[in-house]
Amino acid sequence: MEQLSNNEIIPAGGDKIVLTGNPNVGKSVIFNALTGLYTDVSNYPGTTLNMACGRYGRDVLIDTPGVFSVSSFSEEETIARDIILSADIIINVVNAVHLEQDLFLTLQIIDMGMPVIVVLNMIDDAGREGIEINIPLLEKILGVTVIPMVAERGIGLDDLKKKLKSARAGNIDPSLQEKINKIYPPAGRGEALLILEGDPFISAKYGMDPGAGREDLYLARRERVNRIVAQVVRETGGGTSFAARVGRWMLKPATGIPLLALTLWVVYELVGVFLAGFIVDSTGEFMTNYYEPAIRYLLAVFMRPDSVAGTLLAGQYGVLTLTVTYLIGLLLPLVLGIFLVLAVLEDTGYLPRIATLVDRTLAGMGLNGQAIIPLILGFGCVTMAFISTRMLATDRERRIAIFLLALCVPCSAQLAVIIAIMAGQGAAYMTLYIVLIFCLLVFTGALLNSFLPGGVSPLLIELPPLRLPKIRNIMVKAGRRSYDFIREAFPIFAAGTLLLGILDVTGLLNGLRKILEPVTINWLHLPAEVADILVMGLIRKEFGAAAILNLHMLPLQNFVILLTLSLTVPCIASTMVIFKERGWREGIMIWLTVFFLAFLIGGGATRLLESSSGFGYLQIPLLSALIIAATAGLLVLLRLTVSKKSGDSI
């Protein structure tokens, strides 16, 4: 089928058919079945934010983001609102298991006077949960056609096709109709309702003041939903399914935390150890030993390898060597791996349960529960973690998560080198390292949460039924996401390696080493050779960390350089991803800020360790206790300061 752009003209005689519904109700499955196109099919909110478009006969079918109401309070709701208002026919997909939640949006669409047909999806799950729905009575109350369906198995799809054109306006609340008639026209019937509900953008469009009765209207609609559910839903007394019981275990701290720990361990072993270690080592070795020599051999036919062009194209930072090696040999296995893991967690319905379990814990750091996945994945590969921040609901939370990952989270390869070096120095230094990194993570998150505009977004997540993932959905989803990422990342990586190559051939890279020497010697109290380690760390952090093994330094110096290297901006691959995700301006700001903080904290740690050296064996325990106490005190002070400012502003 032909892929349509957002501005595609609808053929004469065709209709604009819009799929709407809460997150995770199966809209994308129905879209794929009707159009033959594959889009993201997820059990996690936010995956359909990019509008999908396709042809169904002479009609145009549009899949909107999953929303809980039609309004303008989020990017998803704004997109859905504008598409719904322009629709000829609306297919409202409802989860039969969560009828009391999903019908709120259904009634709002009906109140807007839009032609609608209701699809009651996952009717099989409702039966297994002991829920029986009186569909003829529901049709009578709503005044629209209701079609029971099991979208994943195609049950009910033929019925939807036959009755699609029977979509009609439903039964509007009479008292609400009177209020709408006072505004309609000039505003359309749907726009009139949104003006009553206080939508500022629609109100401004018609030069009207936004209505002040949204809470009363929402409360009345919620009461209508409750009355409808009480009439049409009957509990059959059937036993709760095993999957439902497991789903509840995942939400209780006593059982959910061990299950989460087991899941994260499996993810870490798969992605952080197997993929980031064995697979990437193999692909990287292939690219280094076979691909790069082949490119240099071919280029040698046309130019001297030591020429400027030869160096820029195939040198140490060559556009045709380093760029392709990083993208194909390093990033592609990691990106494909993380997207496969996320697809499995989404398709099974476990990801929203993880977010719900840890939501309150992360709120103080300016993040909601969804951020646990990027933070954990960062200890496998920070590059993958940056990519996975796309799942976070707001730009503010993505900014906080990326900054915390850039500053505080060492990847598995670097962590392995850190453990190897510190193992010979006793567990005390490793303990101090963990305490410092953890306290810095918590305090930086709290600081960003306090001073960045906005707040933590509420975790509005529908918990879909747990189910076995479908292999085709997972493979296609992960493949498409990986392809899109590599396609978008290539020009950014090419630009980054070209810049490094220019710095190399012009001698500016050596100048950078010279600039760093006073910092390493005078501030960090380290040998001059450490400047090379820091420069190498910008390319690959574990390369820089591993180079420490060749230097003979005191345990205190080893600790300082490992800590500083951990806190500096991640390797070039991760840096390029930061620029891609946050843009060049903000990316450079993050890069410079993290680099400054790394040296500031490294120098501070140097002076703390040197000043406490007289305490002997008590040195590390005392420092660890001091750091924990100082962090706790700063958090309390920060909380009081922010509370006082909030009180003063009131």
C-alpha cells in the first residue's frame, strides 16, 4: 500500500477516517489490518506519537496518538484534537477490560457531535477476567454502533469493514447540548465543546474567553461513565487469570522489586555484557581488521594515504573508516539490542508496570518511573541509554535524564576497567567510588528538578494485560527503529569524525593535549601523561581507562583519574547521540558543563583524599560518611530553599 504524507489530498468521494483511543488499546493493530502498513504496536504509551497515515480503498486512515481526553494539555492531546476535529469518521477503540476508563474519551467524542463507531477490543481478555458486557444495551445508551473485536487475531475485523460507513453521531447529554448551542455557530460543534472545557487555543481561534467549567463538565462525564458501566457490565465470577495475578505481583514492592531486579539483571547480562561485550567486540574487530584496510586499499588507488584528503577520509578519524566502524560495528548491534529489549518489554506489558513501581522513588530527581530503563541501561552502554530516553514523556525529563547519564553513569566496558584497577587497591576505594557516584546522581537530579522550569509529569499509564510477545511485532518494530536511528545518526557522526580529523591534521588535537596538561598537573596532581588518557577517553572511555594500566601511579592518583574520566562526557559515539537528541546548541552546553564539573569534582576529591591521608585506614570510611552526610544536608537545604522561594512567590 502507498505510504501517505500528512498533507496527502483525500481522493474525491473518500473520507478521512481517524482512529482514536487511550494508549495500548490496539489502534495500531487495526490500522495495520485495514491499510496493510506496519507501524509501532506497543503496550506502552507514547509509541504512536508520530502520526501514521495510509489508504483504505478511497479513504484515508489516520492513526492518532493514544490520549485519555481531547484537549491541549500535552503534545499528544493537541495532535489528536486537531486530527479528530477534521475527521469524517472516527473509529474509537476501547479496551473491554478497562471500559470505565476508556469510555470517558468515547463520551467526549460523542459530545463533540462527531460521527463515530466504537470498537470494543480485547473482548477475549475481558472474558478471561470474568467481565461480561451487554453490547446491545451499550449501543442503545451511546447511540452508536459497537463492534466487539479481538484485533490481534482479526476477530471482528470483517464486521468493522461492513459497518464502517454506519458511523453516526451518538446521544449527547441534553444539558450539555444546550450549552453547546449557545456557542455553535460560529464555532463548530466539537470546537464549541472544547471552548466550554477551557481549551485556550480553540477559544483564541474564535476570539472567545475559555470556559471555566472544565472540572464540572469532566466530573459530570465521569458520573455518566460510571452509570453506563454499572448498567452494561456484569461480573461473571470467573477466576482471575494467572497473568493478571502476576501483573499484580509486579506492582507490589515486596514481590515487584525482586522481579524487577531479576529482569534488570537479565537485561544487563544480555545488553551490557553479551551485546556490548562479545557481539560488539566481534563486529568491531571485523570492521577494524577487514573493512578499514579494504577502504584504505581502495583509496590508495586514487590518493596518497598520508595526504590531507586521505587522512580525512581514511585516517584514524576518517569519515569512511571511523564513522562506518562506529555506526555499523559499534552502534548497530547496540541499537538493535536495546530496541529488541524495549520491544519485548512493551509487547508483554511489563514496561508500564516497572514505571509504576519505581515512580515515587525517582520523583525527587525530576523523573517519573519511565526513567528507570535509561538509567539502568546506562551501566551497559550510555549510548543506548541516551537513545532510550525517547520513551520519557516530556522534554524536561529527557533533558534531566541525558545530563545525569552524561555525568554520573559509567558504561559496562569502563566499569570493567575500573573494577580491574581498583581490585588491586582494596575494596575501600571502590566503596568510595560508588558512594561518590550515587550521591552525585541523586543530588544533581534533585538540583535540576528544583531549578529547571516545570515539574515531574504525572505517570498516566494504563496497565495492559500481560501477554506473550509476538515475534513479528518485535522484529519489525526493532528493525524499523534501528534503521531510522542509523539513517538519522549517519550525517551527525560523519560531521563529528570530520571535525576530529581536521583537528588532527591541523595539529589542534596536540594543542588540546597541551591545554589539558596544566589542569592535570596543577589541579588534579597527576602526571602530564594523563592528558593523553583524557583525550583518548573522548574517543572511547574504556580506551582511556585501560591506558591507566600503563602508568605507575599511587592508589590515590588512580582513584582521581578514574573518577574524573568517569564524569567526563562519554565517548564520541555517545556525544554524537547527545547532539542528535538535544541539538547542537544544547548538546555543546551539556558537553562543556559536564566537562567542567568532572574536573571540579576530580580536583575536589584530590584535596579531600590528600587532607585526610593522616587518618590511615579510617580515611575512606570517614570520607564516605562525610560525603553521604553532606549530600543529605545539601538535599535538605535545597528542599528548604525551593520551598521558601515557592512560598515567597505566592
